[in-house]
Amino acid sequence: MFHGNWCGAGDADRASPIDALDRACRAHDLCYERHGRGACLCDKAILETTATLVKSPEVPEAVRSKAATVNSLFSAALCTETAKIPR
């Protein structure tokens, strides 16, 4: 799934997030960079944020729908604690 500048693969240009969902994806990506891919705390955070977005009447329907998709994907995925190797 692609949305904005941070949701989905290919965020190498590091452009600013376009909305609340894109900010959540950015926070998730940066969390993975800090804690390692599959870090449960990162996945739990995006689950909480996307659940809030889905319920918010201020969020456009198209964004709520995409937030629900992101939430479903991370709900179904098992978080795996792959620790980041210190440099």
C-alpha cells in the first residue's frame, strides 16, 4: 500500500508527511531505524495511531480507509524483534 511520502516502500527521499497517516508511517519507519525492523513497540504504536485515525470524523474517509488497511496489515503480522546491530 502506498500513501503520501512514508506509507509503503520507497521513502528514501525523506519528504515531509502529507497528513496524519503519513506522519504515523514516518514515525513507524524511524522507530524501525532506531529499534530494528519488526520491533514490537513500533508496530504497537502504529496500531494505536491508525485505530485512532479510523475513528476520527475529522480525518477524510479515504485516509480512514487507508489507515484501516495499515491497521489490518500490522494486526495480522507477527512483530519480530530483530534487534538493530550497533555500529
